[in-house]
Amino acid sequence: MDNKNSRPILIWIIVILAVLLIGVLVKQGTDKNVERESKTNSMSQEPNNSVATPDYMKPQIPATLTDDQKTELKAGSTDHQATNLTFNISGGSFFFTPNEIRVKQGDKVKIIFTNVGGTHNFILPDFSVESKTIQTGETDTLEFVADKKGVFEFYCGVGKGYHRQMGQIGVLLVE
């Protein structure tokens, strides 16, 4: 074999082997990244022993009324004589519990708003009532006089109206 003729062939063989080697290394690196992403995704979906944090951007099931809330609601119904009423209202991802309260015209109303998940506020514009925007576990107290009869909507104003659109609303009925 002539040394001059074998040199270009040898160079081509080396180039081809180098390209194949680089291709194999790139493929292995891509497979490892896909495997890492797959493990990360499956880990985030698998339950573990720690307490899971709910996704507050998804609608949550409203909490059931407590006995205290039921008593408060009854106090605002037709058989009440009180003029000072307190309502404990909890709010979470796209709900208020209770979402309907009844009072009589002239009653002094105190609302203790507790956030049970996410970032929320409580707005009752017809009575110029607006809570602070609060985080999970925080509470804000609001007071006003129900000085006009009617049905008035209260809502969460977070997200430029998004929470309201998703159903985080309620009504105040003043008789």
C-alpha cells in the first residue's frame, strides 16, 4: 500500500469515527436529560409522607359550615332581635363559606374574614367595605351598618377580577 494514497483514507476514517463518537456522546447526554426530567416530573406527581400544599389556582371544595357559622346565619334570619351581628366568613380558592348572609336594615354587621388558602380579600362595594389582601391563615375584621335594604354582592377582588369570575362571590341580603 502506498503511503501517499493511504493518508487521505486514514484521515477520512478518523473524521468519521470522531463524528460517530460525538453523535453517541450527544445522544447519551440527551437521554440522561430526558430521564432526569422524567424522574423530576414523576417525583412531583408521586405522593410522599410530607404535607402536600394545595394548588390554590385551582378551585377548591368549600369548607362545610361550622356550627358557629350556622348559628350566626340563623341570628340574621327572620327570628332575630339583635342589632349587632358577627359573621365568620372563610375564603379560599374561588369560594366563600358561608356565601350568603342575612341581616335586617339598621343592623351593625361585623365580618371576620379568614383566608383558608391562597391570597384573597373581601369586597362589599355597596357599603364601602374592603378587607386587606391577606394570605393563608390570616384574618381581617370589617364592620359596617346595613343601612339600606336589598341584595348586595360581595366578592374577592384578587387577580383583577379573576377570582370573582371563577365564582368567589357571595350575597348579603338586607331585609
